[in-house]
Amino acid sequence: MLVLLCYVSMALPSQGQQLEAVAVAGSLAITQTLATPESISLAPAYAIATNGDGSKYDETGYRLSAFARMRLGQSRYFLQAETAYMSTEGQRYLIFYDLSSRYGPSWFIFGHHINRWEIAALGGYHLGRRGYVLLGPSLALNQREPLLPKKPGVYPATNELYNSLTQSVITAQITGQVGIGFTAGRFDFSLRLEQSLTPYTRRFTFDGTTYGYRQQIRQGLLTAGILLYKRKQPTMPAYPTN
């Protein structure tokens, strides 16, 4: 993976570009995946409350990444090619069933397990010898969870509904990142906000009917990395003056 990143960086137009750093990193991901609409009626058997417990950023996971950073000439600008694997939990939704029971409906909890590969093309600007800002798009390749077997004895089609929601995940998604970071010796730290630019899901089909089910992913990434290669920093150009 690191070899591929370095090769891609070297393959970029080379006029004035210099390999600045190669690193591996780990991130704590804090995720929000609220869906619209907030309630979905699958009468007469089921209803889904997508606002769940009403919480916001309380689902956590991790992200493992590697990147190569290229400085553009002697300027403060740089390009960063990055690849990553992320695993996190989606928001918890309440699925109600047995709606006509005289004792009231029963319910169970459903949530997507978000597992995906990411390829990012980021651009950045050095604020000094240590600090920087960066932003750019990312291609996310989402993995769907395995289907559950049909169980006729389970009320009445719980596994089928679970499978319908699971299969609604769109396998290719575009996200955008913006963040700020700094380097300290051989360590690199950053705080980023990632927002999906295309939806994680749009709709699902259950029992022959299609329902709207649009989810956007937004998450904070607290990242710490180790620089496996670090080019000696040149003197930073002064800020332009009038």
C-alpha cells in the first residue's frame, strides 16, 4: 500500500514537486448517520423510527490509513494521496413490529456496520514549519453485510427486513474532508471533519414496495500518525506582502 502511494505520487506531474513525507496513521472516528424520513411505516407489520434514541455523535469506530505528501515546488502548497480502511457503527434505529398487539408493539434495534475502503486526493497549505490545513474529495467503497437466512418461525419476516436495509447500502460513495494538523518530529496529528457528498443509502424495497431511506454520513476524525519518511524541511517562503 505504501509502495503504491509513493508510485502514484511520483507519477504526478513532476515539475518542481518533491516527496515530503510518507506515513501510516490511526484515527478515532465519531460518526453520525441520521436518516430521512424520521419515521417509515411498513403497514401493517412494521414501523421504523430512524431518529432512534435522538442522539447525535455517539457512534465510534476506527480508521487506518497511509499517505504520501508531495510539496509543490518551494511553495507552501502540497498534495496528499491517501488510502484508508474504516470500520464504525451507524446510528441505532428502532424497528417496531406486532403493531396490532393489544399489549403494544414490540421492537428491536437495527444499525448499519459501516466498513469501507477509502481513496482520497487531498490538497493542503502549510501554515508554518509545523502546522497545515487540508481538504479534498474521497472515494469510499462501502462493504455490505452478509444476508441473514430466512426463518419462517421469526415474526413474520424480520430477517427479510434486515436484509432489505442491509442491501440498500450504496457501494460507491463520494465524501469530502476538511481539517487542520501539525507535525512534531516524526509524528503527525490532525483533526478532520468528513461529510458524505453522495448518500450512503437512498431507498430500500420490502415486500414488493419501495421506501425512501436516505442517509448521509458525517464524522469527526482524530488522527495520529508516524512519519516513515520525512524530507528535511526547507526554509518556508515568507507570506506575500503588498
